[in-house]
Amino acid sequence: MIAETGLAALWLAAALALLQLVLAFAGLKGGKTELLAAVRPAAVAQGVLTAIAFAALITLFLRSDMSVLLVVTNSHSMKPWLYKFAGTWGNHEGSMLLWVTVMGVAGAAVALFERALQRNAHMATLGGQAAISLGFYAFLLFSSNPFARIDPAPADGQGLNPLLQDPGLAFHPPTLYLGYVGLSVAFSFAIGALLTRQVDAAFARAMRPWVLAAWVLLTLGITAGSYWAYYELGWGGWWFWDPVENASLMPWLAATALLHSVTVLATRDALRAWTVMLAVVAFSMSMVGTFLVRSGILTSVHAFAVDPTRGSFILGLLALYIGGALALFGWRIGSVREGAPFELVSRETMLVVNNLLLTVILGLVLIGTLYPLMTEAFGHKVSVGAPYFDRIAGPIALALMVAMAAGPLTRWRKDQAQAVGKRLLVPLCIALLVSISLSLFAWGRIGILPFLGLVIAVAVGVGSLAPLWKRKLLRTPLFTYGMVVAHLGCAVSLAGMACDSAFTVEKLVAARPGDVIQTAGWSLRFRQIAPIAGDNWTALQAEMDARRGGSSVLIRPQSRFFASPPTTTSEAALLTRWDGQLYVVLGEEVEGGRWQLRIWWKPFVTLIWLGGVMIALGGALALVGRERRGWLMKWRAREARL
């Protein structure tokens, strides 16, 4: 009965989404207050029903109910409970149910807590959210039913992909989906604003918390996914420009541009058209990513292998929603009044430059991701890999970082170029010293892009602290600290990327137990190799003493075998020090009782993920600071009236 309860809740939620859509737009068109009054309860009830449906699916996985097809194909009774739980969304149907659940709960939150918008704009937003949800309900119910039964029920399941059997599965996909759905709410706000012609500062202030929250979650999700791939795949890299990685990066790029635009509109009443367009583009990219991952047209280590019919369904939804939104934008944008003007030398201009560069990078990544698919459709296979993305997107990303360094040092509305130059003097001087030092001590050992990356990272790091200069730190708004921490995090990540690219040392050896391997100042003594067993796997585990200067540390790289489904994986051994990570992977046995070992010393590579966490923390501080200021202003206004 649990599966039937979940399916019934899903059908009822879909019916309420249709009702919510009809009530919102019939009420707006006819000006009928009684119809509009029912929109909020419908949205709240829809959120509750989707939560019930998802809770039912989790229960089925935890109980290993092998009468449900999804459980059979993606779980096994002997799996640890964590992977049963996380396996709920480690598949196509479960992940889409998570998507609609978060969308339903988010719609309920907009209905319950949004009070800044005028009634018509609010109702139009809820109607737009219902329209988006309706398409995904149809996709689930008619194409990807997560509660389908199987008769007769097998004795046990086929198991979860071993690459997904990691704690990262419990964190990485949900944070990404929360971010994607946050962008769907921003999209609905933009649609509501266009329909009611209320593209103004109030609309931006209502949308900004959703954009900020979505951006923070996307940042955390991408950062966690990068580290997961880094230690799980055993390839020694942190980003591979895999199409599915790009599918999460593209919405983040658009959301970053949208975040800056919506902030300018909310505080300075400028960039109105930019803000609406970027809201459409950001959700478009999340839809494109959904299509790429679930269409069956990609070959990736973490794409969902599904039939092309489902991809066609999502492609139809993408065309409907994005095509309709762009048509509405073209129809209504002429009626949107121009925002407040600003001079060429101003922070607004720097933010426009920032948005343009982000958009260019987004376009290049999109082309590089889709071009091989387009050529393959015409019978020609073309591979677009890291060299394209590094050489094309890399220089533009560095230019973006330069604009980031200059932005906080430029005043709103109007500034003087000479004054901006003076404020940039300190970061430029420090960057010059760094460039001279690198030229003296690392010339010939470092490429031009890593060289520029390190220099610009230092300049951005120093420039990011500028908003705190000559301020009373205890009185500085929390959202200012958020901007500082986020920009500093970008500099930290860039420094980690540049160091990893410039100074990584790799060594591939075939060694016997008892051998000592020397590399990059490290001495590794190969003790032994022995079989071990885990909860649902067996492994060959090497034991090695790693020493650099002081006492040795025992590390244990493994080669694991999973019986259900039959898969062999590498579990890298990581030894973290303040200045980098030692990364060791155990390979296959070769002649003479020797074992292949792949060893990397990766200086300061952990700065990449530290910076990602700092960026997300900065966004969270900005979100809390903005919301706290709004609550205080409302409270003071209420006290003044009393």
C-alpha cells in the first residue's frame, strides 16, 4: 500500500497544480478575488502531497520492497542503510520525484511567506510555478513512474551503481536539485512580473532571496561533486569538462550573473531587462542540463542511462517553457520602463561587464557541450575536451576575475576613472611583486595561464578586502561581509586551480611489497597487499608508509570489487597536508609480483574546495544579512505606526 499511497499523492498533487494554474489565471483575467483566494491553499496542499509521495519512496527503499521495479533495479537488501536512503534519488525516476517534491515545497513556501509582492504579481508567480510543475508531473506519471510494481517480485535487487555508493550521493544531488528548483522559482517570479508589468525593485527584492539560496546550493553542490569525482574516480583530477559536469556549471554561471543583476535592480532600480532575461536563461540552463543527463544521448560516468523517449518528453517541455518565456519576454519587455541611469565609470557598468563575461563563458561551454552531439547526429563524431575549454574559456574567466577585483572598488551611479585607478594601486602593486617572484623562481616550469591565474588570484584576494578598508568592522552590514568572503573565496579557488595545474608531480611505477618509491620530496615504502571485505564489497588493499621529513603515516589505497552489480572501482588514498595532497591509486598486478601504482603530489589543491565553501558561505552571509535588514525595517515601521 505504500507505493499506491505515494502514487495517489502524486496524482492528487498534479490535479492541484492544474487547479492552481486555472484559479490563478482565471482570477487574474476576471479580477475575481474569490478565485485568487484559493490559489495559496492549493499551492500549500500540493507541497504537502509531494512530500508524502517522496517519503513513501524513501520508505520503499529503506524496507527493500522488491515488488517495486525502481527498488529492484537500483537497490539490494544487503546494502548499508545510507545507500538505500540516498539510492532513492540515485536514479532517474527517484531524482525526478525529488525535483517535483522540492518544486512543490518551494511553491508552498512562496504561497505562505511571500508578502513583498502585490497580489496580482504574487498570484501570477504561483500560476507560473504551477505551470512548470504540471509538465514535470506529467513526465513522472506518464513516462517515469517511480512507483511501478513488478510481478512476480524477485528475491533481491540488482544493486546501486558502485560509483554512487559514497556519502557524496547523500549530499551532492539534493543540493544541486535544490539550486535548480530555486531557479525555477526565480523563473516564475520573472513570468509573473512580465504578465503583470511589475518589473521593479519590489519584484527584485522578492526574487533575490530565492536566487541567493539557489546560488549558494548550486555552489555547494558543484564543489561537493568536484571533490567526490576527484577522490572516487581515481583519475587524479578535480574537473574533467564532462558534459554532465557542464550541465551543472551552466546554470551556476547564469545564476551568478542573475544574482548580480537582481541585486542592482533591488537596490539601485537598474538592469530591469537584464534581470528578467537572466532569470529565463538560468532556468533554461537547468532544463538543458536535465535534458542532457536524461535523454540517453550522453556517455558519461554519471549520466542517467535512459531511453530517448524520455529525452524527447523533456525536450518538449524545454521548448514549451523556454520558448513560451522568450516569446513573453519579447512581447512584454517593451512595456518595461527603463531603470535608473548610470555613468560609464560606475559599479553598475562593472556588473554589466561581469554579466557579459559570464554570458560569454556560458555560451562557449554550451557550444562545446552540444557541438559533438550535433555533429554525431549528422554521422560525424567529434570530441571536444579539456583543451578546448581551457584555451577558450580560461582567458575569459581570468578577465572576469579582473573585473571582479575592480567592481567593489568602483562607486555606484558615477565615479572617476582616475579615482578607481588609485584604489586599484595596492592590488596592482602586490600582483606585480607576485609576477616578479614567479618569473624568478618558476620561469620555465609554469604555463602562461597558471602564471596569470596566480597573479590575478592575489590581486583579487587583496581587492576583495577593499570594502572593509576604513570601516568600523562591527557596524559593517553582514551582506558586505558576504560579498567580501565570496570574492575572497573566488581568489582562493583560482589560486588552488593554478597551483594544481602548474606544480602537480605525477609518477607511475610498478612496485613490489618492500620497495621504496621517491617522488616530490615524499618517500613511500610499500609494506604489503592483502584482501579485505566491506559491507557489500571485497577489496585488495595496499599498505604504504608515506614520509616527508617527520614521522611516517600509513595510507591504504584499494581496488574494490562489488558483486551486485559486478564492478571494480579504485579507492584512492589521500594524505592531506597544509601545502597540498598526496594522492595514491592502486592499479593491477603485473609480471613479477609487481603492482601498478599511480602517485600524485598536488600542491595547494585543497584551496579549490576551500574557496568553493567560502563562496557559498559568502552567499549565505549575504542572504542572512539582507533578510535580517528587511525584518528590522519592517519591525521598525510597525513600531513607528504604534
